[in-house]
Amino acid sequence: MSHTILIASFGFYPETHGIAQAAYQQAMGLHRLGYKITVVTQVSEQPRSIPFDVIGFPLSPSRLPKFDEIEVGKTYQQFLKQSNFDVLFFHGWESWVSELALPILDQIRGKKVLVSHGTTIHLRYPGIKGWLRWLRNRPAAWQFSRKLTAFDYYVFLSKKQDKQRLTDFIEAKRLDLHNSSIIPNGAHPSFFQQPSTDFWDKFGLNKAKMLLCVGNFSREKGQLELIKWFIEISPKDTILVLIGSHFNDYSNQLKKAIGEHLNTRIFLFEKLSLEDIHAAYCAATLFVSATFTEVQPLVLLDAMAVGLPFLCRDVGAVSTLEGGLCFKDKAEFKVLLKRLLRSPFTLQSFGDKGKTAALTIYHWDLIAESYHSLIQHLSSAQNNTQKKTEFRTKNQAHSA
């Protein structure tokens, strides 16, 4: 008999952000291995071409429901209490998915697993707003240890002890907890294939060395710094391409900073298809990112899958990834960028290392096998506990 699995995530297909992609790939992988999957998310309709049930609870992607969503939150909790899954995976701290489950965990049948995508309670952005955000998060930080003893099991993305985004793993080590595993995210499966589109031809760009940055247009992603540094360095025969989900006020600021270089040396794109983004990765010379905060960015795993080397700010678990270099500040970025662009051999070497790591570590087929092993382990432990309980019950009956 196949095990029944619940995957709870505030985002899911067709959304494309990191947690949505991770939950979708986990669900598809376990489905292919024969598990009976049910997904709980915020979508209101069953996505097309999904071979399992997707149950929607229309809640905002926040820590707790808004005032007008309280009843929906209670319905979600009631669903959990009435469910009968063998293993339940809750994706992410600090969202309604896990926060609403915490008070009722002892009323939910099955093994409860928290899949961590990092924390933000210790995250500090530059400036006064960053400090105010950090102060607002102090109560949540002080209470966090209790959450690390509430679930039956924990999945972390990396062993990196980053004090900004991977503080849950640090705290688990401090508490000497052993009910956890390291299971990373993976690159998009299609990026291991050849692209169906030629990026240069489709968008009419003259071929040159291409620095590529993919990520939502936002201050946290550091695109403004990247543009300013690129203009200062002005590398010969090189263009900078930035791809975001859609243009916004921040991208308008970027265009002002780019000035006369817009659509000559620096190009901004929005709303590209996955095929076009894949083609951009394959056309690029180097992936660059000045992001201020990440955990294990999927955009870098995608770069590794196509053999594209990267140069990224040292945040989260990025320094543990094969296939590129990390920098700490503007000066180091400039030195490393010049060094990489001058050495095709070094670029190729990093690209090859990244691709090997993507194929042997950050591949969703392998990750599904890791989750399969975890489910078998948890089910075995649960069966042993049930047998011990039955044994004690029988002995008590005989004694009576």
C-alpha cells in the first residue's frame, strides 16, 4: 500500500518563486515514485495537468491570516485535524502553512516535517528600515527555539551556518537536535536539455560577452548596485542583461541609472517565457548577482545546470555551491569580474564543476529519492512505535 503524503506550501504551480517551485518538484517527484499526493496551497483552482489533488485555501502569503481571512485559517486547521496522512510536509517558516499548524500539531495524525527555506527573523538590511524590521522580529526570534522541538522532523537546505538566513540550522546544532536531514533544492529539469531558442536571434542582440542577472526587480536583489558597478568597470565587448518577472517602480529607477546605456550595453527584460530564460542562460558568459539576501538561490542552480559559471555576493549558502565565486563588496566584485572575463579557461572550469554538481546533487530526481528515503525512515519509526504500544497494551491486559 502506497503512503499518503500531504505537501503544504503557501505557493505552488503555476507560481514560479522558489518555495512554489520546490514544493511542485517535490510533489511531482514523489508522485512518480508511486506516492499518493495531496497539496495544500493558497491557489483557488486546481492547476491544469497536475495528476493529484490541489486544495486551495485563499490566504495571503503572510505569517498569519489577515482579519478577513481568520475563518479560512480555521478551516485549514480543521482540515489538518481531520486528515489522515502518513507524512505531512510543511514548507517554510513564518507563513500561515506552518504557523497555523503549530498550535494543533499534537492533534494531527502522521509524521509532521518542516521543510525549511531559511529564516528572516535575524535578517538585517542596510539603513534605518532594516534595523526597524530587525527589532520587530525580536519576539519571534526569542521564541524560535520552541518551534525547533515542535515538529517530528526537519529538512534543511544546507549545512552552511549563515547568521542571517540559516539561523534555524544554527539553532538546531546548538540544541543538539538529530531529527533532521540536509536535502537541497534542485535546478529546473528543462535546463539540463538544449534550448529550443537562440537568445541572440530572437531578441536581435549583437553577440558579445554577456553578463546575466535573473531575479525579480527589487532593492533586495541588488540590481542597482550591479548596474552602477558595470558602468564603472565598462568591460570591453560585454553587455549586461537583467531579466525580471515584470517591470515596476524599481525597474524604472534602474532605467534612470542606466541612462544612455539602455538597450546598447545594458538590457532589461520582463515576462519572458521559461524557454527564453533558458536560452539566455545558454547564451551568457557569466551569471552575476549582487543580491543582499538569499538562502540557496534557484537561479544559481539553474546556471549550474547549463554549465554557466557565476559571480555572486556571499549570502546564505551560496559559498557552498560549486561552479562560481563569491564576493563581499564592490572592490572584490570588480577584481573577480575582470579576472574571470580575462580567462575563458577559468570560466569553463567553473562551469564544468557547476554542471557536475547539478547532475549529482542538485537534480530533482535525486532529491525525490532522498525524500523517499526519509518517508521510509519516518514510516518505519512510526510502525515501531505502534508495535511497542501494542506490545505494552497486550502485556497490560495479561497482567490485569
